[in-house]
Amino acid sequence: MLPSGKPRPEPMPLTSRRRTAREAGRYGCPMHVRGVDPQDTTWEQDDATYRAYFWDRSARTSDEYEMTGADVEEVLAWARAKAQKAGSAYTLYVRVTDEGRPGLVRLSGVAGDPFA
């Protein structure tokens, strides 16, 4: 039973077959899925601010943009199209605030140092 009084969701069944690379996740780590209590958070926000960084690895430079007024699917489609057209890699973030300090959470694209 969850703290909200709702029954705990049934765990997803496990199978004995090996995971494909896609199922194991982009970096070979398994994705973990679990049921949650929807009342365990104190706030949500419908509008997000996104940042996209486009990496020109040959020149070791980046182009940065901030987007608002769109949902994640629109921003992701725009970033993928721009990266493909420019022949660059990209990283897409959502901008968040933690204890009043701004920060970025990676949503898609290059993880870590793009010039490594």
C-alpha cells in the first residue's frame, strides 16, 4: 500500500531472455522502472526552459541556444534537425533551479565532455 492509500502497482514481469542493446539503454546500463506515488512531489511546472548546445568537434567550439514556449518533443525535433543540417553533435538540457541556483539536467544527446 502506498502512503496515499492506493495499492502498490504490480512490478513489471521479468523475462529470462537477454536484453537487446536498445533495451539495455544507450550506455549499456539497464533502465529501471518502478511504480511511484504521484503525491510524493510538492510542485510541478507546465512550462520549461530548454538549452541546446551544438558541438563542432573539429573546431572544438559550441553554439548554445535557449528555448521556451515549446514542449520537449518540439525542442528535441528542432535540435535533431539543426544538428543534422550542421553536421554537429548536440546536447539538450532542461534548465532547473535547485535551492535558488540555476542548473541543467541532460535530456538527450552527448553526455560528458563532447571534445574528449
